[in-house]
Amino acid sequence: MQAVPKAKYFYTVFTSPEGKQILNFLKDQTSDLSCLSHNTLLSGNISLNPAEFVFLREGQNSIIRYIEMMIKNFENEGKK
């Protein structure tokens, strides 16, 4: 799948009113948090060493950045 058609899917989904709500919810649960929320992942205790914690947080945040990047890619390239 080429980059622009794939970006169109992200743009279509996440710029709709419902998609914006979902993206904002995901941001609230991940990248906008100052630290990891246990409810974001699963119930119960999560035993992590510092390195695991950093990788987990980066994984959460990278998903949001990827979605936002795809939306911008379509806005910059796909709408031409």
C-alpha cells in the first residue's frame, strides 16, 4: 500500500467527529499523561524495571504520533 492512500484512511477516520473524539481519548490515556496509567493497559499491578517502563511509554506515545503523522501526510500530499 502506498503512503498517500494509507494516509487517506487515517485522515478519513481520525478527522471525522467520532474519530477526533477517539484520538483525543487515546491522547488522554497515553501521550498526555505525565506517567503510565495502569488502567490504560490492564487492571492489577504492573512490575516494570525503568528500561521496560521507558519502552512501554514510548510505544504508547509512538502510536499517537504515527496517527498524527499520517493525518499530516495526507493533508500535505494527498489533497493536492
